[in-house]
Amino acid sequence: LAKTTQPISMDSYEGQEVNITCSHNNIATNDYITWYQQFPSQGPRFIIQGYKTKVTNEVASLFIPADRKSSTLSLPRVSLSDTAVYYCLVGGPYSGAGSYQLTFGKGTKLSVIP
Amino acid sequence: DGGITQSPKYLFRKEGQNVTLSCEQNLNHDAMYWYRQDPGQGLRLIYYSQIVNDFQKGDIAEGYSVSREKKESFPLTVTSAQKNPTAFYLCASSTVVGNEQFFGPGTRLTVL
């Protein structure tokens, strides 16, 4: 079971780049790494997903080293509206056999300061 | 609009009563999930369903039950056997288990 570890909280000033790292030492070969954003009293929202190296979309980048034991979510030029909890999720496609292992980290609370 | 809905947003029940939380999706997704979130905590998987008429226990299934009779619907029943049912409950769906999940707005259950 791939357990994940993230910093509990981070602070950043508006306009800065923020990097949140997630450790997943027991990641399995078929596992992907997915990041979600959650605002208070709302359901999480998908940000980005990757398997290895670097993935970039319109809102974030995801860096995954060769050993895949960690990953870093990078948010460029954060604004006040990026204040939220960010979750790292490790899991792979379900083979249909046995139970599915799906592990959310405890999340990192990002506070963006004006 | 395609999406996933949960109802009601707030739910109050007396201790010892069973309660059913609704989850509906019109995204044509095969997989659906139920999570529980306690204050200041992450998400914990209760049940998931890969396809109609099939569902599997997650990490904290005790005291909960589900059904998946239709592709669009995945109701969760919180039974009286659940020791601490007060929590925020989130339903999600994805094309298949393991892919990007789309979450509903959640139901906040308070047991008095």
C-alpha cells in the first residue's frame, strides 16, 4: 500500500511560485500520482496527474524523479484564490482482481498571503 | 450540464437511525466512490464501485452499506452500527477506477 506524506501547511506570498512535495516510498509500478485541490466545504478538484518526469498543464506542473518515490506539485505565481488544501493521491489502474488500493495524503494547507 | 450531485447538502439524524445519502452522476462514468472527511483531516475511502451491481469495501467500510443498481446512482447508507457518523461525506466518479475523479459537493451529516 503506497502511503503518502506531505507537509501539513505552507505559507506563500502572492505572485510567488509554490512547490509542494509528496513522498510515496512504496509506490507500485502501475501507480500514477494525482493532485487535487480542495476548498472548505467543497469536493476536491483535479489539478494534474503524472507517471514520470514532468507534466505541465495550464494551472500547474508536476515533477517526478526517476525513482518515483516523491513528486512535487508546482504552482506558478500563486494568488489569494489558490489558498486551499492540496492532496497527493497515489494509485494505479484497477486490474479488477482483489481490492483497489487508493491512498490520499493528509493534505497540505496552503495559505497565500497578500 | 454534466456533473455529479449529492443531496441533501446538510442532514441531521438522531442517534440509532439509519440514513441514506444520495449520489447521482450523468457523466456516463463506470466507477463511483464514497469518501468520509472529518474536520481537518484527509479523505478516507468507504466504498467504491467499478461497475453496476459490483462494489468493494474501502478502508473504513464498517457501519456503512452501498448499492449500485444503476450506473448513475450510488447511494450510501450510514447504519446505526457506525460509531461516529458525524462527518462530511463526498461522492466521486471516474471513467474507470483509478482515473481522474470528479467529486460532488458533499453532504454534511450530523448525528444528534
